[in-house]
Amino acid sequence: MPRPIKWRQVCGLPENSRFGPLDSKKETRESVNMTVDEYETLRLIDLEGFTQEECAKQMNIARTTVQGIYTEARRKLAESVVDGKVLLIKGGEYRICDGYGNGCGLGSCHRNRNRNSFNDKEEADE
């Protein structure tokens, strides 16, 4: 019997899921597919400044798994930028965070960040 899938926890889907060259004259351009969990590792490590160990804890997976996902995500990002390919973010083995899980509230969770900014705005209006 195969091992069950261990879903990777992500804090939210990207606001934009398609990136590419703006000055392209070609109608049909090759694309690179990045999964949502690969996007999440890039976001946590490169944008939020998490270590691979902290990222693993946030996503509820092993550090070695994060290392592999991160390496593949960076390769795909480089391929898109260097070769001028469209980058599509979709698919993967992930579940969206409910905002109350492991690591939520540390500034890394989109849902929590949006919830706090909404509450702050309401308090300022009163």
C-alpha cells in the first residue's frame, strides 16, 4: 500500500498566478509550471526571511522536503526569467491554512495578515 500524501500547508493562493515578459512579440510563448507549495516556500524563505527549518514547521513538512521544493522552485523561477518563459503558478499537494494553525500569527500567514489589517481599520474608523 502506498504511503498517504502529506499535504503541505500554505497560507493562501497567490494574488497573481501568471507572470511573464511584457515586451514579448510572440503570441505563443513557452511556459514553466510552478506549484502552489513551491510558491509558498519561495515566499516564506526569500520574502519573509524564514529559515528552511522554520518554513518546514510552517508548512507542516520535513526540512529535507522543503529543501527539495525550494531548489525546484528556484530552478523554475530562473528558467522563466532567463529564458523569457511565462511562469504559471497552479496545482501541487497543498491545503489552505485556516489562520489558526502552526505558525499563524507570526506575520507569515496571508489570512492572518489580512484579518489584522481589517480589524485595525475598523478600530481606526470608530
